[in-house]
Amino acid sequence: MPDTIAYLKKALRTRIGGESPEAVFVAACKEGRKPESAQVKSAVKDWFEWARRERIVIAMSGEVVYTPDGEAVELQEMMRRFGVQK
């Protein structure tokens, strides 16, 4: 629900879709919408959890991930190299 409220606040500031605040809120609740930054964080979290299960990375600090052999690599580079495989 906090993500939905954050989405609604952004929608009201930017007038996404030109809909009434009530319509935006109802649609956000039904569809589980999140503000863009929350979606990005969620995607990174999902990727990191997957990569850790696959033993591609062992840790993350900020925008850097660490491989099992201790190499520090930029997060975006690793995400590019190893897209999520489901």
C-alpha cells in the first residue's frame, strides 16, 4: 500500500493520464502500481536474489556487487551480463 500511495502522489503532481485522483487511486490499487523508482529497486532486488541463489554474486554494496572470487563489479554491468533466467 505505501507504494500505491507514493504512485498516487506522483500521479497527482504530474497529472498522469489526466484522470481524477479517485480514478488514479482505484486503478493503482487494482493493478498494484508503484512509482518508477520503487519498480527499479524491486527489479534490482529480484535480480540480486536470483544471482545470489545462482552463486553469481555473494554481496552488494550500493551500485557494486561482489563475485564469489571477491571481484567488485558495477551492478548494471553484472545485470547486463547475467539477465534473470527463470
